[in-house]
Amino acid sequence: MKEKVSFGAINRLAVPAVIAGIAEPLISLTDIAVIGNVDEHPVEALAAAGIVGSFLSAIIWIVAQTKTAISAIVSQHLGASRLHAVRTLVPQAIAFNLLLSLAIFIFTSLFAGLIFGAYNAEGLILQYSVDYYRIRAVGYPLTLVTFALFGVFRGLQNTLWAMKASLAGAIINVVLDYVLVYGIEGVVPPLHLKGAAYASLAAQLVMLCIALYFYISRTPFSFRVRRKINPRIKDLLGMSFNLFIRTAALNFAIYLANAYATDYGRNYIAAQSMLMNIWLFFSFFIDGYANAGNAISGRLLGAGDYRRLWYLSVDICKYAIGIAVILMLVCGIFYDSIGLIFNKDPLVLASFASVFWMVLLMQPVNAVAFMFDGIFKGLGEAAYLRNVLLAATFLGFTPTLLITDYFNFKLYGIWMAFMVWMLVRSGALVFKFRRKYLKAVD
């Protein structure tokens, strides 16, 4: 038996997953780059896009955890050669995602003003936020069904299909962003912030159509929802619920960061929007290897191959840290130019440049945390992931933010809190994994 999962096997999953993973934050980055350079109220539009983007990410991350649960269960059954046992589970999970997304769309659209008022948005920023969100929210059903399909693909050890869908969506979004936001004289009127929302919606629809094609033509599953509930639905919902709680805690930290930045002033929330979206872009970039770890670890667990599971964790962390270091070096070289992509306001750029180095410094720590996040999801360790995020958020991030806010550190304090947050997450996951699986190589 081979002791290691080969570099090629990891990268066959990781590279497409990296490309698929960065498509979603690339859509948001494109939005803020285009919106931040409009002629009419660019700072307010950028702030609104950042606030709405973080809320959309919060909701999608929370409810899309069924994707991870589906992936873990499918990969474990694939490893145990029992894929037939989850044939009815998959369409039931997809139907659950669809119904849940419709309920979220209706509720949040009705109360959009209250939601973004809670982010301390007011005046023109609040108006922009509500208008932008009500269009973007139509995409919830599209995105959550797509993510459920992506979870099936990953469980089947295939991330190439998701990559193709995501890449097509990202290209559509970039093109339509420029066309709809700025307009084409005599052909398309400029739609400002609403144009970016329509562009994102079109991208989500394209991604769903491509994902549906691969699901129907290439997988052993169907869309037929049987009345008899699959026995594994309890495991799926239990894992999903724990991951919901975990992701809610994660997004509570992001909400606090944006609410405090908004309270500091429009230049701060505009800079925070840029920093947060770049941080998310890096996270999804590195997360491609976490997705590979998620898929492979579930299969190895199903096969009872703990030795290769240990070596997988070591190797995949090395690759992810290497990518993080490359990202740091590239951004370090172009440090003064990156902010200009998103906005030209000198006050916003000064706030951004003063803190961006902290975002870069976090990347190796992030890499370790994201790698073990992916592996633990593949192993079905959702309860432990939930507890780690709750501790990191309420015992690490929140106290640090409150203390640094008291001393008026502003954006420095927000990113110090994020650093503490990631150190707690990575440390707790490494400790648990070593204690449980190190004996496999002794």
C-alpha cells in the first residue's frame, strides 16, 4: 500500500478547486473594482457593495454548509464502495437547499432596510445597500442549488466540473459588470450599482446551468425526490446544523468588523471593504487545497486508511503554506498599486495601505487553519469545528476587538482581532488532529 497520496492526485482535485473557489470572491472583487471607480458617489457605492457583499457571504456560507456535509457523506460512501446507499439522499439534500434559499430570499428582502441599518449604514449608503441587495438576493436559490451540486461533485472526487461552471460565471460577471455599470452609449444605459447586481445574477444563472448539465449527464444521481427519507438524512442535517452554527459564529466576527468600520466613517468602511474582499479572495484561493483535503480525507476515512490520512495532512499543509507565501510576496511587490485598482480616493487609499500588511502577514496562519478545516469536514468532525469557531469568535476575536476599539486602534484593532481569531482556529485544529492521528505513523 502506498504511504502517501501523490502530489498529482492532490493537485488533480486542488487546482480545479482553487480556480472554482476564487470565482465567487473574484465576482465580488470585480464588483468593488468597477463600482469604486464610478463617477457618481464612488465611496458610498463602494461602501454599500462591501456591506452587502459581507452579508451575502455570511448567509451563503451559513446555509451552503450542506455542500460540505454532502461532500463528506458521498466521499465516505465512495471510499467504502457503498455509493448506492446515498442515491436517494442527494436529491433530498438539493430540495432542502432550494426550499431554504427561497425562505431566506423572501425574509431578507422584506427586511433589507433593517438588516443594513444594523451595519450602521445610513443615508445614501443605506439606500444603495438595499437596492443592490434586493437584486442580488434573487440569486440565493441559484447559488445554493449550485453549491449542493458542487458538493456532490467533490464527494465523487471531481472538482473539474465545478471549476468549469465557476470559471464561466466569473467571465460572464466581469464582462457584464463593465457593460451594465458604465453602460454603452446609445445601446445600454449605465445602471451604476444595480448593474453590478444584475451582472452577478447572470453569472450565478450560468454557473447553475453548467452544474446541472454535469450532474444530469455525468453522475449516478437524479433529481427524483422519494417520499421515503434516506436514513443518512439525519447525519446530513446534524452535520449541516453544526456547520451552520460554526459559520454563523464566523460571520458574526465579520459582521462586527464591518459594523465597527462603518461606525468609524465612510473612508474606513470603504477601506475595510477592500481589505475584506482581498482577504476572502486569498482565503478561497488557499481553500482549493482544503477542498482537496476534504474530498480525499473522507474517502480515506471510509477506507480506514489512517496512515495515508496523516501524510495527506502534512503534505497538503506544505502546499497551502507555499501558496500563501507566494501571495504575500506578489502583493508585497505591488503593495502601493493594489489599492488603486479599487478606488482613487486618497483617504481611502491611506487607510487601506496602513493596514494591508497585516492581511498579508496572516496568510500562512490562514493556510493551516483552512487546510485542517477542510480535512475535519471530510472526516465529519462538524461538532468540533463548531466548538472551535465559537471559542475563537467569542473568546478570541470579540474581546480583542473590544479592547482595541477602547484604545481607538480602528482598522488596526479589527485586523489584530482577526489575527487572534485565526491563531486560535489553527492551533485548536492542529492539536486535535495530532492527538488523534499521529499514532497512525508510529
